[in-house]
Amino acid sequence: MSRLCLLSRLGLAAALVLVASCRIESAVPSEASATAAQDGTPSGDVWVYTSMYQHVLDALDPLLKEKLPNVQVHWYQAGSEKVASRLEAERAAGAVRADVLATSDPFLYERLAREGSFLRYASPNVLRVPRSLLDLDARYAAARVSTMVLVHRQGAVPPASFADLVGERWKGRAAVGDPLTSGTAFTWAVSMHSKYGEDFFTRLRDKGAVVAGGNAAVLQKVESGEVDAGVLLLENALVAKARGSPIEIIWPEDGAVVIPGPVAIFQSTRNPVAAKALVDLLLSPEGQRFIVEKGDLHSVDPRLEGPRGGPGVEALMARSQPWTPELVELGLTRGGVIKETFSKAFSR
């Protein structure tokens, strides 16, 4: 029987206990981390490469100082694409500085996990996380969930679904992000490819859909009236509405697109004790509240409400397209083809 099958039969809780007993730490720890390991107290430096918003990191700072007073957390903060580029450059040079990775590119995590880049660690705080948001080998786990929804300008007739955007009514009146430059737009494109086939992009182009780059550009085009509707991250839409933006949020009938934002520890970490403590804190109820309240993201803890008092993660998953291993496999193995298909469709 394969190990994966064994884990499945054991059930999630038992599997995580089993995996948690495995210590796979190939990197030679520094003197500081060795001291921390001996007395069990997290201390020393931890580098985190992340795409979390800077204001969320700033809000987390007092909690980190309170709960991990002897740990110095250093952040490299940028968009997921830039984080991935820096990480790849460091890997090519054989000197990865990051101890922890926390971005919103789930396909990158699966690739790195298969390459053996991550330390297996099952935080006790993942036991309530929806199973589809976990790696059962405990190489990574979602710490937050972003969501792609539809928005429309007030006064405009709203689209009912993503599929509506290829209809005649929306000819030249809808904007989408560019999967070649935006990681969240890429995940949305993978989901659309899975659900509607590769000709979905050609049909979008035939109906004059505007490719706007990233989420900020999509929002600007809807707000300005250049288009009537767009595909946008829920957190961006919530922040815009709070500042008085003339937009409305639509939960698409064909399902919102969830984008897990995992967290993982590198095998090469020089401070595994502090890195694990940081992951525990991010996944704790206190850490998750900051994700919701400061980031307008969904927590992976089903006990917490969603952003702005909305439904929590279980209700979110119920109104979204399923996040499945098959979807991850599609993005991982066919991602380049999907980007090329999109590019060809809109370059005609």
C-alpha cells in the first residue's frame, strides 16, 4: 500500500499526527537555532518571503513581539510573482535565504514540495483546516484564502457568472486580469480552462474583453466606467467599497474561484524551531484574526467569520468551484500551455 493511500485511510487527524512525528531537517542548524532546539525556546532570526500585504505584516508585529519575543522576523514582501523570481534566483545560486514561504501561488508550493524543498511539519493548528486546503504529507498548509469574484459598476446590469462574460451583452464591457503577470489571475485562468475548456479565452477575446494586467488595473477600469464589470479579488473589492467605490460585488453562479495562500518551511532553514513557532502563530486563532480583520481574507479556521463579518471558510468553499488535486495538477503541469493559449487568444 502506498504511503499516500495509508494517510488517506488513517484519516486527517491521524495522518497529521503520523507526519508530525517525522523530523526531516537536512540543513545544518546555526549555533542560535541549536541552542533554541536544546531548551525548546524559539529564538534567533527567521526570514519569511511573503506576498501578504504590508499593512497586515505591520499589524502582526505586536503579536509576534508578544508571543515570540526572542525571535527576530525579517520579511521580504512582494507580489507572488516577484517572490517566486527571487526564490528561483537564490535556488540557482545554491543559497536560499528564506526559512518560511507564505505566498498566494499554490502551484509553486506543489512544485517545490515534489522537489523535496519543504520540511514536513504538521502544526497542531491545522487540524480544523478544510481537508482540501492541506497537503496530507504535511509539506505545506493554507494559512489564508483569497477569492476571485465578479464586480460591476453601480447602475450597470450585473453579470450572473464568469460564463456570462463571453455573452453578447458584455461585448467590450468586461475586464479580466492578465495571467502572464498576475498570479491570482493565473489561478482564475486555470479554473476557467478546467471548467470551460481552452476556447473560453478565445470567446472572451471575440467579445472584446479587456485584459487589464493586475487586480488594481481591473478595479480602475470598472470604477472609471471604461468597462461595466470585471473579475477581481474579493479583498480588493471589499476595501474599495469601504472607501466609497461605486462598485457592487457579485458571487458568480458558476462558483467563485478560491486561491489558497499556503505557508511552508524550507528544508534548508537554519532555524527550524523558530520557523515552526512562527507557522504555529500564523495558523493560531490570534494570527488568523489578523488575516481576516487586516487583510480582508478568509481564515482557514472555520470557527472564524469571513472578512467584514461575512460567512467563514466552510460557507466560502460551498459557494466556490472545488479546489481539487486535479486542478492543482492542471496548473502545475499545463500552466505554461494555459498562459500561451491565453496570450495567443488576445494577441490576434
